[in-house]
Amino acid sequence: MPYNGAVARVARLPERVEPRYLAEREARLCGQLSLARMERLAASLCDGEGTVFIDLLFEKDEQGRDMAVGHVTARLPVRCQRCLEAMEIAIATAVCLAFTDAEAPPPDGYDTVPLVGDTISLSDLVEDELMLALPMAPMHEDCPVGVWRRYLENRAPSEAPRKPFAALARIRRPAG
């Protein structure tokens, strides 16, 4: 789908946008948002430093529904769930949204965004897309020496292997 609308390239994107207004003008928003504005996502991150790049085209479909298509990209600082070391993952996700104030089903391939009022938080919208794209358990492909490996190396080797069920052999009686 080609971008043919007016482009709003701003150094600082607004906190709230009016999807209907933008869709009527086929406006395109390109810019950056700070991760610090996304409090819900912060719980999954090592720190709130970083930038999210967005490119969204607002338009109306054949039925007159307000839509937004584009993409969101970011490099997110997360903790590897295998070695517990900090790492950075690249997120690049396509955005296909249908804005509605009713319970109407969205067109195929689009997610519904309910509108309460005329405006919506742009950072909340982008934060939702990033949270959906975030892996459930981020991990390095090849973990560096991490917490688990250091634990194994620093552990004192035992003289004899531990046999947790050895006590059961003493109380077991032969069948007779």
C-alpha cells in the first residue's frame, strides 16, 4: 500500500492523536517516541532508555473505517532468561489497526482499537504493539558466561555423588 498522504515528520510526536482527523487527511506520522513514556513495557525491560521509531499512515478503507498501517521498530534492553545477563533485542513489527467506537469486527488482518472520545494516546498504541511483539522469554542465541555458568564453576565439587533415594533401600523389605 503506497504512502500518498501528507507526511508529518516531527522530532517529537504528540502524546495524543485524533485518528479520525488523521484518516480524513491521509496523514502519515513518522518519528520517534521515548521508551521512558511507556510505563507498562518498562516492567519487561532492564532500563527505560531508548527510542522507538514509528511510521504510520492513517487512512479510510472502502467502508469508511478509520485505519492505520505502518511499522514500529525498536531495540529493547531486556534480560536473557537463560543466563540473566542484559541483552538488546531488535523489534520490527507491522501495524494494521482499525479504529472504532462500536463492537464491529475489524477487516481481516487488522486489530481493533476501541475509541473512547476523539483522541488516543500514541505512546499507549505503540506500547501495545511492542508488548505483543516482545518474546515471552528472550534469550541469547549463544549465552556468554552468565550467572548459571558462574554458579556451576564456583560450586565446591562433592567427594561422592549424592544419592537422594539411598535411605529408601534400607527400609525396603524383600518380598517373601
